[in-house]
Amino acid sequence: MYAEKFDGDVQSFKRINFSSATRPSNFQFGIEGEIAKHQTRVYRPIGNKEMLCFLDDFSMPKINDWGD
């Protein structure tokens, strides 16, 4: 509901859901798909917008013996 208030012309919203299948590369590609290189070490959201990332289930438990 919070993200529905955003003005799509100046703000963007990225939701990333974590699960047992999420790998670091999934997270990295999810973020990199929404940003572009602006200067040497400066990255900004595409279209020079403000960006909010919502990370869901970020606090995942330790992997058990069978990989869950």
C-alpha cells in the first residue's frame, strides 16, 4: 500500500522476495536491472528517479542438512 502512493514519473519501487532458492546472484541481478551507471562509481535508478527497495523475508534461517 505504501508503494501505491509513489509518483511513477519521479519514483520507482523494487520488491525483492527472499526464499530458500534465492542466491546472491539473484539479488544482485534484481538490483542491477533497475539501475544504470551515472559516473565512474555512481549508480542511479533508470530515468534519474528516486528508488525504494523493499526486501521481504530478508532474515532467512540457517540452511539445514538437506538444503532448505
